[in-house]
Amino acid sequence: MLLKENQVLSIISISLLAVQRLSDLTPSFFLGVLQAVIGGCLANLYVVGLNQLSDIEIDKVNKPYLPLASGELSVKAGIRITSLYAILVCKFPSFISFLSFSTTITCIFMATFCY
């Protein structure tokens, strides 16, 4: 299951928009950016897993190199891995803040219902 580097760059870029002075670049700022990057990556991995699970037949034609389409990974293992990402996505932001948790949960529900 693939992760694109542009997600990490977009989170960092958006976070840097809030910086007005050099003194804003504190350890707590970098910790917040790291937490956002980890949460975003976990959410992205969940969505990619859902996509691959729902498009196995299409991917066998268009992207036969993907783990599920090629048979390298079983559907059962794909479901387990994607479920693990869902659990991690739900657990991780709850340690940060309620706003982060509610935003992440909303995104996960939207992605789940779209697939």
C-alpha cells in the first residue's frame, strides 16, 4: 500500500503558513507538525487500503503490480492491514486534541462511506 510524499509536503507547507516570525518555530510547533504528518499519513494509508480493497478487479487490469491485484497480498491480509490503519487513525489524534480527533474521524467516515 503506497504513500505519496506530496501529502507530507502539503501538511508541512500549510503548517508553515501560520509562521509569522522566526520565534514561532518552537519545539512545540515542530511537535505539532510531526503529529499532523503522522495522522495525515495514517489516514492516507487507510484510504489507499480501502481503494485497493474495493478495486481489485479493476487493478488486475490497470495496475497489476499492486499487492492485492497481483495476489502478493491476500484480501484477508489487506483487510487486516487496512483495519489496523483505521484503528491507529482513530487512536493517534485522540492524544493530541479534540479538534484533531474530530477532524480525523470525520475524514475517515467520509472516506469509508465513499467506498
